[in-house]
Amino acid sequence: MNNDAIKRALEQARDMQRTITEVLSEKQEAMKPLIERSLKTAQELQAEAARRAQESGLLTNEQTQHALGHLERALRSGADAVRAFAERNKAGGPDS
């Protein structure tokens, strides 16, 4: 009798293992499209982030060049003012 009970228990365990394997296989197949869609979305987001980083870098570069242009003009104006002041002082102008 113990032998029969052991055989039935083993058979039930095998049946349960088959059932679990089938369910896992079905779930794995069902998840495949979701995983593929998630990977595609992640790749698209990565590409978008790279594109935006490049655009941001270009915009920052343009703004920096623009600011440097203003700074250069301001320095040139200051140098011109100092030069003009020095020339007036040299010539004995009214500020000397």
C-alpha cells in the first residue's frame, strides 16, 4: 500500500511539474511582445535623449559665442575709452 501511495504522489508531482512548465511557457510567450515593445521604447527614448543633448550643446555654444561677442565689444569700447583718455592727458586736454 505504501508503494501505491508513493507512486501516486510521484505521478501527481510529475503532473504538477508539467502543468507549471506549460503555464510558465505560456506566460513567457505572452510577455514577449511587452518586452519587445519596452525595449523599442527604451531605444527611442535613448535616441531622443542623445538628440536633445546634442541640440542643447549647440544652443549653449551659440549662446556662449554670443556672450563672448558682447564681452569682446565691451572690452574694445573700454580699451578705446582708456586710449582716448590717455591721448587727451598726453595732449594736455581738459581732464589733465
